Amino acid sequence: MDPSTELLTEQEAAVYDRQIRVWGVDAQRKLSKARVLVVGMSGVVAETCKNIVLAGIGSLTLVDDSPVTDEASAANFLVQFDDSEGQGITLAEVCAASLRDYNPMVQVKAEAGSIQSKPDSFFGNFDAIILGRSSVSLKKHVNELCRKQTHRIAFYTVDVRGTCGSLFVDLRTHSYTSKRAKDDKDVQLELSYPSFEESLGVRWSSMPKRTSKLLFALRCLEDFEETEGRQPGHVSSQDLPALLAFWKKACEAQTVAESLVPEALLQKLLRAGSTELPPVCAILGGIVGQELIKAMSCKGEPLSNYFFFDAGDGKGIIEKVAPNT
């Protein structure tokens, strides 16, 4: 066997040969030790899990006690609804069984119970945590728990609503290797990230005019859902008058014009409700998988710190939202 692959088993070196040629054996070794926790098996999260399992992470733990339903299987290709109906198994269990078939070398398990019931020490067992569609308060809570751990935990929260998708990343302080443009040599670089709550504290009026409209629209919608006591995504076009009133108050508090976001965008997000468009899930899931691989391998410049995508215009936009930026 090639001496450069001695840190991997012969089976790993054979299965991951192509990607080892792309990002190197050291990156693959780091990836094979990564412990990833995923919460909420939405369509975009299913895509993410497939990508990181195929890439060869060490272990994947799924948390989602939701029952298997027609709605759950609409965008989640890991769910075979006909095979699971009436058996009383959870969404996490069904998805875990499917993911094991993608790569038997990755340890995949379903963790019973809700994420809210887990003790703080539970989160310390992982190197990366991915939250699917979640309330603002849960995002803040889990992100804060990640930051309290003695070792760095990469934090991601991703969601798709109809044709629109969003991603937030927090790697705390992250060191990585990147190629220098002028001579193609490896250089060590470092990035610092704000917490999710810190990013929410940045005033809209201080952001550049080119900032994605989706950032403001999704923040308004998520705050509206939380204020109204709704589950994320449990909205419809009938909520438009109430959402517009909420938007007006938000703009006044942030000292920005109501025209900052077109009413049509808010309408589109409301119409989407909890629906996920599978092609958008595939795009966002590919990006989350790629970002996690970069973070775990410490190779390549990671995204900082928001990403937004709208299939309506086909544009993906990275936004850095941090205090004093």
C-alpha cells in the first residue's frame, strides 16, 4: 500500500481513492474521525447527510422523533413511506437505515428523544452539528451550547422554503490551509465567526445596500413565527396582512424603509409554507456538505457566514454579517 495512505485502512484508501487524489490523505483522515450530529430530517438535511456519508465522515447521529408521513417523504428521498407506514418507527430511524446503505463504513445511528431534552454534555460528543428547520430560539440555544464546549464544534443551520434556501455557519475561530493565488503554495489562514445571536444583533441599517433581500425577509418571517407561537414553516398566504404589519414594525425598529423587501418576496415565502423544492434541497445540501468537509479537513476557505439561494433568479449569495463589519 502507498505509504501516504497508511493512516487509513486499506478499505478506506480503496473506497475514497478519488477524493484522496483531490484533497489529500490528511484531509480524508481528519474527515474519517469527524463526529456529526444532525437535528431534523428535512429534505435539505437528507441531501446533506447523503453527501457527508459518501465523503466518509466517522459517524453520524440523527435526531428526529417525528413520525413518517407523506409530507415528510415529499422532499426527503431517504424515506420510503410505503415500507414504513404503520410500523411506528421514527423519521430518524428510517433515514439512518437508508444512509447505512450508502456507505457501510460510516457509523450511522438514530438517537431517541428530542434535542431539547438532551443535557448540555450530550453536545460535547460531536465535532459538528447541523440543525434543519428550527425556531430562532432553538438555533440560539444549540449554537450557544456549541460555543460553551472545550473543543470547537462547527455549527450549521439550514432551511429550504419553496424555491428559497438559507444557511448560517459558525466555526468560532477556524484555522485552515489554502492555496496562495500568486504561486499556488499552501498558506495557513484564520477566520473568526460571530455567534448566531451576535449576527442577529447587527442592525439592518448598517448593512450594505446590496445585501440579499432574503436575509431580511427570512428574519422577519422567522421572528413572526416565533412571536405567534407557530412551528417553523406553519404559515400560509392567509397570514399576509399580519406579516406585513409585523414587517412594518420591524422596519421601524431597524430604521429602514418598508420597501427594503418587496411584498412579493414575503408572499412567496408564505405560499411556500413548509414545502421544500427538491432541486433547491440538492443545491443547498451540496453546499452544506462541502462546507462541512472543508471545516473538518481544515482545507480550503470556508463560507462566512450566511448563504442565500433563490431558484427564481438562480443566484447564490454569500453574506458576512457580523458586528463591526
